[in-house]
Amino acid sequence: MVRWRCELLVFTLLLAGFALRPAPSHAESPLDSISSPVRRPAPEQATWVGKIPIIHVGIAPQVAAVELSSSGAWRIGVVGKRRNAEEITAGGTWRFTADGTRLRVKDHMGSTRDAGDDTLFAYPAPQSGTPMRVNGQPYRGEMLVFAAGGGAITVVNVVDMESYLRGVVPSEIGRAGPDRIEAVKAQAVAARSYTLAHMDRWRPQGFDLFATAADQVYKGVKGEREDVDAALRATCGVVAVHEGEPIQAFYSSTCGGITAEPDEVWGRPPQAYLKARRDSARRTGEPFCAQSPFYRWTEHWSGTELERILKETLPSVIGARNPEAWGPLTDLRLRDRSRSRRVERLEIVFAKETFSVGGDQIRWILRRPGGDGLRSALLLSLDVDRARGRVKNVRISGAGFGHGVGLCQFGALGMARDGYDYREILHFYYKGIHLVRAYDRWPG
């Protein structure tokens, strides 16, 4: 039901740009060349080459109500009828709700309108140049608003790639000081590549990507930083590709000393460029991410507390039924490990039922006492105290934070501090990739 798709660019149109200069000789892959096997656009698509992609971000999906405003004048209209857009004075706020499948609007004058099944768009008036605000938060680009069914509405931010990344990269890796700048550049290329590889991922819901950790954390103008903008400009349009396609550039906070592969974490098909590897320098052997506060950690539960958590999470994560019939928690056992030493099979034993879970599911089943997911599935030890046939206490020590696939963000920061540049960092975490410049024009 995507009524608004009018400018979506396919990533294959973006890979006929300029070659990057060679990386230093100690890079894992010494050259990034336009002569690498990059798929060329079809002749009839050539007019799109070099344009900045337009991203549709679900910033308020399936919500009950939302308000749009701007500190300057702005315009609103029905998609497909731009000439009839209505101009709103600075500070004017419109409130959107839904009645079943019909969009309802309360305008800045207090009048209520029925927009039915139309998709509305809103954008800053040309003379104002001030960003649109969604529930008070500023975003660049335009907004789309439509009824999403069930009395809910969805707001989508339509924004160019580089403006989108301005709101993503600081949220994902933080500031870009002199000792961090190359890691931030690597994060920018990874985020850009991830975006292109996942365009249209949530098409049935009306957008490309969520604005949360379900894809990439995007905070709009509020998340931007001038120092990170400099890193983005330096890598404008640079994309990591493998066999002619942008890579699924997964990344996480801390790998814990070794990265993971997609099949062992999510059960997805393996990728040649996402291989488990030691996160360490050849000359010292010390992991690049050893300075992360999550490099090593421990968690404790009482048996009663963990039993309660498991009877909530097992039904929601793996669809287990009838927790009231399982009886008390009697044991937890580590059975198998994957190539990266993450837990491949954890047995959770109740008196009348046994479950086997592995990979990333472990993080969401063994929730921490505060309610957050376990930091990683790279468990170093599992100690279970039992008494009278029941679990009394559980202690887990582990390593890392996140799924561990692809770029390790604290590892990238460690590499940057050790003098590696962003190309070397990317080649370290994504095996056999090439870097190409898909476009080199900064928006605006």
C-alpha cells in the first residue's frame, strides 16, 4: 500500500561513481578501484546516476496521534496535488489521528477535517527553510502522513541520504574527535551501505527503514553534530560493495574479541564478507574493543526472578505455550557453541518442559533483571545453583554488546586510535569488499 513511492532510487544506479584513492599498503585489501566488479546501470536508468538517494524513514509508525509544526511557515497538501498545498503560518500546529482507516486532521485554527484515505505531505515553505517538527522534534526533508489501519496513523520522513545520515551516525557512534575521526568515517560508510542494502525493507508499512535500533537509530536534526558532519562530507557517497551490490553492513557496539556470522546469530544465509574474525592487531594480539565498558560483564538472577522472566519471554520470542503448565525452573545448560564461540544451543529445563534456544534469541530470552536484553550471546561461563530440584541462583559472565556481526564500533574506535584509516577499518571487518563513490554531491 505504498501510494507515495515516486523518487525511490535503486542502489544499482549508484555504483558508477569515482574510485577512492588506494589505502595504505598495510590495509587488508590494498586497492579500492572502479575497475572492481561493480554492476553498471541499465542504459534507460543512466539519467539517475550520481543523484543522492531519497530515503523514507518511519519516524512515527502505527501511532494513535501526532502533531506537525514548524518554527517557520510550512505547507501541507494531498500527495499528487502539490499545486494545491495550503501554507501555514509559523508556529501553526496540526494534529493527526485516525478513525478506523480514515485520516482525521485538526488544523491550526481548531477545525477538524476528514482526509479519508489520502496521504498528506508537509514541508517547509521555500522562504522559511526551517525544518518540520514531529511532536516538537525537528527533521529535515518532507513528511508523509497516512492512516495505517486499526485507528492508527504513520508519519514518514522523506529525506535525502546524507541528511538522513547526519541524524544517524552521531546516534550510533558518537562524537568525531581527532582520535576517533577515522572510526566515524567508517561508521558513515557502513550506515550508508546498510541503508542502500535495506531500501524497501518495510515497504508493506509504507517506508524503507525504522528510525530505531530495529534498523538504525535516527534522531533527525536533534541528533546532528558538526564534527560528525565533517566525517560525512569526507566520505560523501562512499559505499561498500561486494560482487556489485551494497553490502548488508551490519554493526554492533562491542564484539567482545571476535565477530560473528549471520547464520550463527540469526540463522540467515552466510555472506562472504561477514566472517567471524579475531578483533585484534597482529602485532599485539590485544582486542581492539578491549576498552569498551561492555568488553566483559556479569549478570546475576535469583531462581524465582529468572523463572518469572523466562515464562514471559519464551512465549513472546519463540512462541512457547502454556507456561503455567511447565512447572518450576530446574536447570540451564550450555550445549553447543558456534564458530565465534557464541552459544549455539542453550537448554532451559523446567520440571515438565525443556526448550532449546540459540543465537541472538538468547539475548531476548535471558533478559537482565532490569528488563533489558542480555548484552550478547558470547557467554564465557554459566553457573547454576540448585536446591531441592529447583534453580536457586544463576550467574553468567559474558563478552561484548550486541549481535557481533560486521563492524565492531568500539573495535573501530580502537583501530582509529592505533592509526588505522577508515578504509582499513572497513576492510578489516568486511572481508573482500570494494569501496566506490556512488555520488559526491553534498545536499543543499
